[in-house]
Amino acid sequence: MNPPGAWRYPRVLAHRGGGTLAPENTMAGLVEGMRRGFRAIEYDVMLARDGVPVVMHDPFLGRTVAGSGNVFDYDALELAAMDAGGWFARRYDGEPVPLLVEFAQFCKAHGVWQNMEIKPAPGYEIETGGAVARIAAGMFGDEIAAGQWAAVPLLSSFSELALESAREVAPLVPRALLMSELPPDWERRAHAVDAVAIHVNHRHLTPELAQAVRAAGFGLFCYTVDEPARARELLRWGVEAFCTDRIDLIGPDFS
């Protein structure tokens, strides 16, 4: 079982590290968010061909990483040698695809709380969930043993299979269920993976749904909120936290 309680984490997370100000899911993006005062980040994790988790959103190359084919067509060190920054701006040419272990260790060393989104390629849900959970549990074993839950990463995913696998491998690492919009059976599905929080697209949320999620005992997080007025409205509804791409408009202490 997960530890009791709902949202005990920061209110505003930098989406994929640097939002729209730096290439997503890179060390450069992470550093940009930190430079602007953020000490909480959301980022994506999937598996390379050799089973090593890398920080990347798409299951294929071509959008943010130069190349062709799928992520699982390459070993992790091959991906790390690819350019994940040149698409954004020339000054980021050669920015590598990060390995999860190195990225997470950097976050921990600098006091950056982590929402690791498990983003499995199709067919790799169980392997990805287990691998990410195993790394999180190993890296934060002391914090888990001490009950310092606010320091332990939150594992979120749209894949219930991935979350079930994460629970089997590391039951004490908290989990959150991602859903673009809440279906009628949202509460049952969240309980089925022992989620401590529900993450939802803010565009599909209503005040009534927000109240229902909070009343059911779950933390409530929204993605991806880029307008300050909308962020304030969501907070009034009872949303506890959100991520943003506009880290230039919405700072870490936004209220």
C-alpha cells in the first residue's frame, strides 16, 4: 500500500524541465527551470532497447531528437549520443538524451522534486513501469525508510499496466493515475493502482469533478496550465498543483 495522504508536494512544476524556454526533457531544460527558481519538475521516461530508462517523451525519433526509427530501436548510450537540443535552438546543438539515473541523481543532488511520468512505448508497459520504480526506490530508499514522503518522487502514468508493475516492484513509491478526462469509473481505476493522486488535463476539469476527486481522498494535479488567470481559477476549485510550460509567466511561488 502507498503511504496515506494526498498531495504533499510543490504546487507548481516546470513541465519537462524548461517549459517553452529550453529543449524539453534535457539537462539544459532542467537547468533553465532551476535558474528561474523551480525546485520541482515533471518529465517523461521510457526504455531504450537495452532496457535502460531514458528521459524522453516520444516513442520515436524526429521531433525532439534528430534521427529516425523508434526509441526501442537503439541502446541507451546510442540515444545519449544523439542531438536532443538542436531542434529548439542552435545554441543547444548536441544536447544529449539524458539517462534516467543521471538525470534523477542531478535532481536529487540539487533538491529538485521529481514527478517521473512513465511513458512506455506500446507493448513495453510492464517493463517500463518496473524499471522506473526500481530506480526510484533504490535512489530514495533512505527517504522512504525515514518516512520523508515529500522528498520521494511521484510516479505517474496513463498506463495502468505500468503503474501496476511499478506497485509490484516498489509498492512504497507513490503513484498517480493520469487521465486526460475523468471517465465515470475514475475512482475505481485510481484505487486499483493504489494511486495517491489523479492527474488530469485542466481543459476537461469542472469544479464539481475537482470537488469529487478531493472528497475521495486523492491529490489533484492538472497539466499543462500556461495562463495565470486559469491557474488561479483551478486553485480556487481545489486543484492542488499543476505543471506549466510558461515558467516565464508562472513562477514556482505562484498563488
